[in-house]
Amino acid sequence: MIKERKHYKLKQIEGQQIEGQQIEGSLLELIEKIFNGCTPEEVERIRYALHRIQQKLKVPDLGPYGRLIPPVLAASLTGCNTIESLKISMERYLPAILGLMAIIHLLGFVGDIVEGVAESWRKREGFQSSPTTTTPQTQPTPPSGGVFDTLINLSPQTRLISLVVKYVLPVLGAIGKFLFNILKIVVIDIPLGMRNLSNKLFLTNLIVRSGGGPVILRAGRRKESLLRRVANSLHEHQALNRAIHVAILLPLLSGLFKDISEVVGIASKQPNQPAVVRVITKEIIEPASVIVESRIREVGGELKVVAMKEEEKTVLKNYIKLLVKGEDHNKFFSKSGLFRKKTEMIPLFKKMNLIEPSTGDLSLYRFVMDHEGREPYYEILLERLNWVLNPESGLSIEKKIEELNNIKEIAVFCYEVVNAMYLRTKEGSEEARILLGILTTYEEIIRIIDEAR
Amino acid sequence: MDTNNDIKLKLETLELFIRVWRDLALVKLDSQGMLKEVQRYLDRLDELMLERFKDEENIVKMKREDILNTLNDIFDILDKEFPDLNEKLNEAYKEAFKELVGKLLENYQN
């Protein structure tokens, strides 16, 4: 049993006036009031005002170390755009860090050479100085003595080199070591297939554990959603909410956090509530259509939806009609059923990846491809769907769909989920474009479903 | 209905709002000499995490509840060692927020 912890309430802001309107409650409410009720012109004015405030601010200089800390950790922890952040940190900081490392190594290498040369000079000087001594009492001490003893007997040039070797280079090395200790940069390539709870918790821990320094999570697009789920898992328990402080603190230290909005979103929400950006945008974005396909347990698989041509859409519509009427989908392929009548559909189904190559069965996988049919987005979608679901229900999409009674409910459900997904992808991203492409089928399919009923 | 550009503008403005809020909080924390304490907190968290979880293989083997309980313990320790930190941070953010709203209104109206 998990130990109980007292509830931790964040950033309750009260009593503020915005345009004569009393603002109560959370930051979330305030932001919603600001941004939901404003015209684009008003938003532009707010933006201008913010710029003016920002220009007047004297943000404390965190020094070179603070500026070097990349925001990736915080970004990944809080479900922000990890890839963007990663790009920023890689582009801006990694070359600098690598350059610094190279310089330190080079200095060490040069130091070794100089030390060798200095040593030989020192020996030569010591050797030459012996015969010039007049009395045994003033004879120089052997080089094995203290450094000052040694320096006394060296030429000014050799002394300088010796000092550099003995003091400057070690100091430089120590500074370098100090730098890297502070930065604690860890580059982690998240392995493929890290989807289960253990791995999620591992990542959670990894992220929390690295609170003292940044972790560059090298992840592709598919793994981005994993990171988002990690962020979500941080809300599973109060203790993990504390970990969110790490996410807030790091941007503070970095002074560079770009996409902090979702940090605040997560920090502002109570566990199991949606993040602020999603809530806000849900209000302001035009409801989008959605793919309507889902897993259908009874037929032992999932439905794949592909970027379709018209003829393919027709096939799919017919297929959905069949399902809605409660017909066995296998009739499409059974010799006694629709198979013989609709043999022409098989190539289409194959093209749409609706047939399992290994078994020949109709495979109802959710499957979304890009416009050129190159990239399967199924996994991204599924991960996103799971991620979107988890904050509210704690259920996996599979479990959720199991609870739904018919394809209409599934369709509505998918609408909500994919709408939320769409909202998160932001305009212009390829993913959003693809989603937009497939979203248009939603209303049409809903209509078909209604007709079929 | 907002166009995509309107939405983009709103989101960017929101992001700017929060960034300025963060900067203001940073100013406040710095003026209170809190930044060093924040760093110490993070260092200690790191140390405790490494101490308790040891390595990733160990974590994968651990039960979920055990992980959460371990995290609880860690944060309990941190609570004791840094009793006022969270409160101070929240205060700084809260004050910064109020200040920002005030400044925003002032600038907006001008």
C-alpha cells in the first residue's frame, strides 16, 4: 500500500482584477479568462505589454553554468515539446560543451609536452649550475626538493613554464572537472519498446534522480509520447508531485526554459486533471473531426485506418456498416458470405494493411500512414491516446474501449481523444497535418453509423 | 471562432506570459538568496535518489508501490532538511504572479 501524503496545493491566486473582472481561484482559471475571452487584437496588446515588462526586468545572471544547463530534462518531465527542446540544447550547448572538453583535453596534452620539456630543461639547468658554484654551502639543493627550491635554480623562462605546468594546468583541469560536475550531463538513448510500467517508472526515476543536473533524453517522435506519459506518471501520487518541483526549479536555474507553459499547466493542476494547455485549447479550438475506428474486441483485432482514396473509403464505410449491424466481419472473407461477392476488396484491404500477412485474417489495427504511405503512425497514435487517457481515467485505451458498448461510443470517444491529441500537436507539425487529413473522415463515418442504425 | 493563427498567437502569448512570470519569480528568489538553496535541494535529491535506487536494473525489478514509497521517504527526508523551501518557492511564484498581473494591467491600459 502506498503511503498517504498530505495534499499539496499549488499556486492558488486570488483577488486579481483583469479588465474589471474578479479573478479567483487558480492560475489555470486566470489564464483561461485571459485567453478565452480575448479577441486576437486584445491578445496582441497583452503580448506587447508582456514584451514591455520583460524588457524592463533585470533577471539575475546565473553565470555561465546556469546558462549552459539545457532545458530538456524539464521539458521531458513536464510533457513539453521534448524534441524542440532537445534540438535547442543540442544546437546551442552541446557544441560548446564538446568544445570545452576538447580545449581541456588539448591543454592537458600540451601540458604533458610542456612538462616534459620543462623537466629536461630543469635537469639541464641543474646540471649546468653545479660547476659554477664556488662554495659547497651555496650549492643548489637537488631538484627533488620543494618547487620553490627548484625554481630558485631555474632561469626565468623555465620558471614560468614550470609554474604553468605545476599550477595553471591543474587549476584549469579542476575548473573543467568542476564544470562537468555541475552540469552532470547524461545522454540517454531511450531504448525502443520502453512502454510498460516498469520502464515508465524507470524513466520517471531517472528524470527525478537527475534533478541535480540535466539529462538529455535522446528520443524520437514515438518516444516523445513516452516522456509525456512519464510526466503523467508523476501525478500518480503526491510524492511525485514534489518531483514536479524539480521541473520548475530547473528552468529557474537554466533561465532558458522555452516551453514552460505546460510546466505551469501540470504544476497548477491537481493530480488526474488535464494539463492547462489542453484545457485551454480545448475551449478555443474549433472541434475537429476525428478518425472513427477502434478496436473491436469481438472480432479479435483492431481497425486500421489509412490515408485513403475515395474507393478505399467506400470499402471502409461498407465494412463499418457491416460491423454496426452486428455482422461478423469474417463474412467479408468467408466463402459463404461476402467474400465471393467482394473479392475485389481484398487487394484494397491488403493495401490498407487490414490483412495480417501471417494469418490472412482481417486485422483491425489502428494504422495511420502519412500521405505517401511511408510512416506508420499507429504507434504514435496509440501512445498518444494512452497518454491522453491516463490523466483522466488511469485506464489504458484498450481497457477504456472495452468499456464502450458500440462503435458510436467508440467514435465519440475517439473524437475526444484525437481532438485532444490534435490540440497538442500544434499547427504546422507534420503529425498535426496528418491528423487533420484523417480527421475529416469522422463526421462522415458518424453519419454512416447513424444511417446504419 | 479563432483561426489557427489566432490560436497560435494565444499560445505564444501564454508562453510569453509564463516566461515573464518565471523571470519575475527568478528575480524574487535571487533577491532572497534562494537560488543556492534550490541548488542544494537538487543536489540532495540527486544524492538520495542514487542512494535509494542504486541502479536502473534495480528499479525495474522494484514494485511500483515500493518505488512510490521510496520516493515518499526521500521527499520526507527532504521535507525535514529543507522545511521551508517549497513554501518559499510558492510564495515567490505567487508574489511574482500578482506583480505580473499588476504590471500587465498597467501596461495594457497604457
